[in-house]
Amino acid sequence: MGKVIAVISGKGGVGKTTTTANIGLGIAMHKRKCVVVDFDIGQRNLDMILGLENRVVYDVVQVMDKEVSLKQALIKSKEQEHLYFLAASQTKDKSVLDSQKIKELIEELRNEFEFIILDAPAGIESGYEHTIEFCDAAIIVVNPEVSSIRDADRAIGILDSKSQKVKDGGEVEKYLIINRINVSMLQGGEMLKSEDILDILGINLLGKVPEDRGIIDASNRGKPIILNQKSEAGAAFNRIAARLCGEEIPLKDLENPSSGLLKKITGIFK
Amino acid sequence: MHNFLLEVFLKSKQYSVKVYETNIVDEDKFITFFEKYKLLFVDYLIVINGALPQKAREYLEANSIYYLVNVMLPRAKEHKVVIQALEDEKQQNQLEQQKAQEKLEELSHRLQNNLKVIDTLVRSGVELVVEQDLLLLGRLNSGATIRCSGNLIVTQVVEGSIYCEGNFMMLSASKKATIVFHGVQVDVSLLAEKLHRIEFENGKISIKPV
């Protein structure tokens, strides 16, 4: 029985889709059968990040409406045999989502995969509520700035009141990823510190990902940053994926990087 | 004269009447008392000394009770039954007073135990309405609201909104917070760093660090 993880944020543009793509790929790289599902109905973009847009024939709505079978719609990655992908509809919108149909799809996916990662839409509307409805866990992606934190807080509140697991008396596991950490801004006091963020949101930290300009290029080329050996962000996603697979990896202190020596050297040349 | 009296005597009746004489200080009490002992006074003539207030008058009329106002009647011995009724009334009053006292004690006891304790954080978008005293041990996040009609104590820094109508509040607030006490917005810069006690003193809002 697979684990269903929804990737949420409340605020848009903080890196949900990038995170979903990289974590999904990371889990597959750890040899676990994983499917990533784009639940942003009407705004398909997970396919682009994964470099799979030219392979999309059928979408998740068609599967739920029983127009096509799951097997027909699932796209298996050619680069990573454990990674599968289910695209969002681009023509329809969130109003086509139906709880019963989603429940059946999730059950079918649970039987097939170890990890089912759902890329939620931004906001707290019905599209979001449908995505979190049947999840076992949620990864909350934030940027270290106030509006992202407040929106995430709201989204978590809704998760804790509307998901099926909570209605059945349980609790959805919640994990935090602080994304797009700009180290120099942090040190200059211009960004929220991790401890403050954890205080406000009251959930466990899964990982921290530094800002990386290479991510834009990675998206454009459809090659997720985790594949880039030289990228700090990529390395961070790798650590996160490993933790999800059960490995114990200590958190890297991104806020005080070991660039002290480099600073001293540049100081000499000034 | 003798003939006249005989005349009167043959065509008339002569009998004694029981009188209950009182003056009405509190017409509601009078009516309540009368209602209770209505059966006892069935054969009585009620004599009111002093003023007969409207409500009392209407009550007597409505219940077909015979009454006279401000008459000096020749007195006979006071009837024992009336005294007994008065004694009973005294006792009843004592009982009622006792009951009222007990009720008051019960109420204050309840208030002391009527403290709501919340030890989870309150998330953005949540609005808590509390009709009793509240002790909040968790955070009040930005975008969250508490409306409390009782007293309020918050142990962690407040970043959300608080509307309190109680006797006092105890909290510390960040500059993001909105703190309103009995409809008056409190300057949050006065509530920084540590717990402050906010209450009314001499008609003005007083803020003292704890």
C-alpha cells in the first residue's frame, strides 16, 4: 500500500511543482516505485519541469472519468525506470473534480506504487481541497518571507480540518520544506530565520533548499535540478528524497555556510 | 331612638369581620405575599393604611378582595392566624435569602472553574469566540483572531488579533498584532518584550508590565 503525499503551499510561486518533480525523481533514484500526479487542473506544468511534455497523451481527468485506463495515461520515465507521471488536464478546470472519482483513482494508485506525490494547485479553493482530501501526508513548501508563511499557515489549518484522515479521527503527517533560501539575505537579517518559521507553523522540518539560479535553466530544459551534481539545491532535494525513503540524513546548516575561508580570501584582494 | 334601633335590628344583620390591616411599602412584595396566602385571607377585610398603589389596587379588584383605604376601624384583639401568617412570611424570607446566598456562591465557584485552556497554536484564518475566561498557552499567529468576553491570558507573543471584553488581559504583543480592549485599540508598542496587564483603572485603560 503506497503512501500518498500532497505537496502544498497556500501561496503560489514558492516552488511546489519544482519540489514535486525533484522529490519524485529523487525517490525513483533511490529505487522506489513512485508516481507524480499533477493536480493543478487547467494549469498543467509538471510535465514541462520533468521534461515529459511531448509524451503526454491522456490526462488524470480522463482516467477519473473512465475515458481511458490508468495504464494508458501513465507515462513511464525513460531516464529513471521507477518514475511514473500522470499529467493534469489542460482544457478542463477544477470544477470537474469529484471526490468519489478521486478516491477511486487514489486507491488504484496506492495498489501500484510505493509513493504517490500529488502536486496541489496554489490557493485554498476547491482544487486544493480535493488534492488534500485523501492524502496520508503533506509537504508544505514555503519561502522564508512573511506572506508565504501566513498563507502556508492558513493552508495547514484547512488541511487539519478538511482532509478525510482528520475526519476519520487521525492526523495528516506534515513536513516543511523551506525553499529558495538566500543565504546572504538571511545573514543580513532580510529573511525569516528557520527557527521563527518553525515556531509559527508548528510542524517538523523536512529540509531546506537554497536559492539556485540554475533552477530556471533546469525547468526550461526539462532536466530537474536534482540531476545537476554541482547544484546545492539539487543536493538538498536529494537529501530530502533520501529522508522520505527512511534514511536519516542530518540537516545541513544552510544559514551559516562554510564559506568563511572564501570570504577571508576575497577580503585580501579588495 | 329605641324604636329606630329595633327597626334597624330587625331588618339588618350584625356580625364580626376579620380585618387584616397593613400599609404597602413594596407593592410587588405585597402582591406576592397575598398570592401565597390568598386562601387564608378569604374571609378578611383588607385595610390599607397610607397609599394604595395602582398595581396593588388592580390586584385586589381582580381578585375580588374587599378592601378599605385609610379607615380607622375599632380594633378587636389581633387574630392569632394573622400573626402566624406573618411569622411564616418571615421564615420564608429567610429561606429565600439563604437560597439566594447559596446561588451566588455557586456562581462564583463556577466562574473560578470556568477557565478555558488552549495549548495548541491558533492558525491564520481561525477565529475563536470564547464566552469565558481563556488561558492560551500556544501562539496566536498573524491572521488569527480571538474574541473573548471573559478575562484573557496569553503566554506567548501575540501576532494576531484580540478583542477582549473582560476585566483584564495579560499578554505581550508583536507589532503585527491588533489588540482591542473594550472597543479601544491598544498601542502595541506598549506591549512589547514581556507580559503586560491591561485593565481599567479609574475609568482609563492601564497597562502595567508583569
